[in-house]
Amino acid sequence: MSNISTASMDALKFIVGDQGYRDHLALELLDPGFHKDNLQADLALLPQTTEHVAEILKYCYENDIAIVPQGGRSGLAGGCTSRSGQVIVMTDKLDRIVEIDPHERIAIVEAGVTLQALQDALEKYDLSVGIDLGARGTATIGGMVATNAGGMEAFRYGSMRQRIVGLTAVLPDGKILKDMPRVAKCNEGYDIKQLFCGAEGTLGIITSVILQLESSSSYATTMLAACPNAKAAVKIFRHLQNTCELELLRGEIMWREYAHKVADKISLKQVLNFCDSPFYVLYEVSPRITNIELDEMLAESLMPLMESGDVFDLIVASSERERDEIWRIREDSFVIDHGLDTSLWYDVSVPLSQLDNYAEQLQQQLILLDTDINAYIMGHLGDGNLHMTIGADKPLRAEIQNAISAAVEAGLKSIGGSFSAEHGIGTDKRKSLQAYGDPEKLKLMKLIKKAFDPKGLMNPGKII
Ligand SMILES: Cc1cc2nc3c(=O)[nH]c(=O)nc-3n(C[C@H](O)[C@H](O)[C@H](O)COP(=O)(O)OP(=O)(O)OC[C@H]3O[C@@H](n4cnc5c(N)ncnc54)[C@H](O)[C@@H]3O)c2cc1C
């Protein structure tokens, strides 16, 4: 039995037409994505235009109906969860790439365009979104703006916040905010569109954006370096960044326990046979100069770091299959979570100079809690952005789970890190935000939320 009246359901369905909604039964057949409660609402609407979204939100505002925006449902912080009495607005049909201008180097896209679709469309122009992440096939541009997604190239071009130059959004009362300059420089007072970055759908629904584009690197060499510690990994990272013949495209760090566990689970143990090492780092580089013998150049360039012991050993992918195998060890992280009785997932930022200390101290605290707890750590090296699965092959009591979260998060603020790096707050990290957020900032966040959404109807229960 729905908590929304039949009259309201009918009025909302009427706005989007027969093909534009999914009722409760249809939602049960759909993949909920990364949170089992994503599709608990009574109705999902699939508007085709910004005006549709505006009509839906106006109706919901006037009738006190709560809205949950959803893109690809690949978000990892519980930002899309819904329940009976709420209406989901899905952006699946807002999927047009409106314009790609290779000279201005901008793309105008609707919110429901997936990252992969845009990447594919940009290929013929040798251009890139300047951002990439594992969920590229499902994550939408709107969802990525809403979570301020980062990913593997954030150390080069920033997160979504740095990628957007324009944005259109529908406000909770149905009014349309259109802030769509095609230029990066636009100092016209408060930059309201930036508030939608990382707002996780709590201030309104993004319907289209203008993105800044970057040159793409068509040829990349992938290598896996074995090294003694994170300090050495950063040293190699900086060395590659400072090598003028090269462009460093990616740097992904994996602690030994993580790399070996994933390699074992996906039957790629042989990839790590070249060296049993405390750390593995995937570096991807592209030559800045054509006609360069990249393998030779790399071997020569990294020789001093091998002699100093910062690089134990190194393999360079010599085929697409080898490249793919190295990347799978980095990207198939979820095989670890699926194999554990208790698994807790964290996404934190740690200053680069503190990576070794932070991880060592964390391991010590975990051993004191329970010797059966393991931490599997990897992440985007350039940003000090660590993704961690911490868990055990047995159930862990709630007090122990809370103590694990405290061990991961409590010390981060004092060293200049963050308990929430790139996945957002959603429902999962609300308590952490209250615990570690600056009190004045939290007050301002509540005021901003109130100013945009006085009735509290936009994605309630998320962030604050
Ligand atoms: C395998 C895998 C790898 C990943 N790697 C990365 C990574 O490297 N870096 C990273 O940052 N993230 C990563 N993620 C997380 C996820 O892909 C990102 O958070 C992504 O930005 C979510 O996009 P989405 O379209 O799926 O959004 P959803 O999951 O649908 O929604 C996320 C949040 O945004 C809101 N929202 C969605 N669309 C809109 C809209 N149009 N207007 C307003 N609010 C909206 C939702 O209400 C929700 O709060 C990964 C996820 C997976 C599964």
C-alpha cells in the first residue's frame, strides 16, 4: 500500500506519459545498484526534459512529496536510498549529448549521459572528460557532479568541481536555475552552481552541464612497480611527473595484502610473481615526444630509483591482455568484500607524507581490537585517496565495527586528511560528518539546505 495518494500518483504519471514511469512492481525487477534500499519508493519517474523535471518538482513541492534523484545508482555512500512515500526521479531519459565543441573544448550534456557514452563520443576528437572511474559504464555525468566524483585522473585535472563550467538544475519548488556560461572565467558573485557539486541531490536535480575537456592520450604504457613503502611510491610518482619526455597519466597504489588477495581471487596470481613486495604501484605514462623508445627510456630513467632501493622491480605491460590483467587487480576490489563475513568500506584522504604512518598506526589499532581483522588498502596515489576494506572472516560485533570506524577516521582531521574523499556522505557517513565536520561549516550547510529546500523534500536523510 503506497503512502502517496492515487490522485498524486496519477498526476505525476501524467506529466511523464505512459513510457515515463515505473511503478513499485516494475521497480522490483530493476537492479538496485550499490544499495539494496535504492528502489524502495512507490514510483520512479523518468522525465525527458528539464521542463518535465520542473513540473514534477513543482507538483511534489505543492503536495509535500519527497524526491530522490537517481543517475546510474553506482554511488557508494547510500545517497540514492528511497522508501515508501517518496518518488524517485531517474535521469535515464535525459541522455542527450547536446554539443561537443572541439575548438572551445567543451561538451554540453544532459545529466543522464553515462561517462562511458561521453568518453566514446569524444574519442574521434582526441578529447577526454579529464576524469575516469571504474563505474564509467553506469555512472552518469549528473551523478558524478552531484557526488563531486574524483577518480584516477583527479591529480591531473581535479574532481568534477573543476570540470564543470556551466550547470542547469531544477530547484525543489520547480524553478529552473540556468547557469550555463561556455567559459571558465565567470566571476559573477557567489558561484551557486558549485553548491550542486557534492550536494548529492539535496539541493535540486541537475539536468544538464557544460564540461571542460582535455586532450586525450591515445598511447599509454602501463607498468607495475614493486616498492618498499608509500614514501618510495610517491618518490617514483614525482620522478615520473618531473620527467619531461613523459606525461604521468595514472598512479594507483596497492598495499601487499590487497594486491595478493585480489590477484588470488581472480586467478591472476602470476602477475605478481615478478616480486613479492609490501607495495605495488600501477603507473601509466604516455610519451610527450613521438619516436621515443619508451621502454628503454623508462628503464634508464628509473635506474637511479632501482639503485636506491625505491623500486624493487618493475614489469611493463607488453600487450593489451597484460595491461588488462594489471588493471583488473586494481579495479576488481569488490571480490574482497564479497568473500568476507564482515566487511566495512572506507574512502579517505591522507596527506602524501603521512601515508606510511597512517596505515601502520591503523594496522596496530586493528590488531589490538581483534587479531582476525584484516585491512585491504589501495587507492589513487596522487591524491592520497585510500579505499579500504576492513573486515574479518567472522561476524564482528557492532562495538568492534564502531571502533574500526573510529580507528580509520578519528585521526584524519588532525593530520590534514579527510574521512570522506570522493564518494560523498549519503546516508553512510552522516554520523562521521557530525563527528568530524567543523561546527560552523555544519551550521552554514543547514542554512544553505533550508534556503534551497525549506520543506526538506529533496533527498531527505542524506548528508545533513
Ligand atoms: C566499480 C566502481 C568504481 C568507482 N570508482 C569511483 C572513483 O574512482 N571515483 C569516484 O569518485 N567514485 C567512484 N565510484 C562511485 C560512483 O561511481 C560515483 O559516486 C558516481 O559519481 C555516481 O554516479 P551515478 O550516476 O551512479 O550516481 P547515483 O549513484 O545514481 O547517485 C549518487 C548521488 O547523486 C545524486 N544524483 C544522481 N543524479 C543526480 C542529478 N542529476 N541531480 C542531482 N543529484 C543527483 C543521488 O541522489 C545520490 O545522492 C565508483 C563506483 C563503483 C561501483
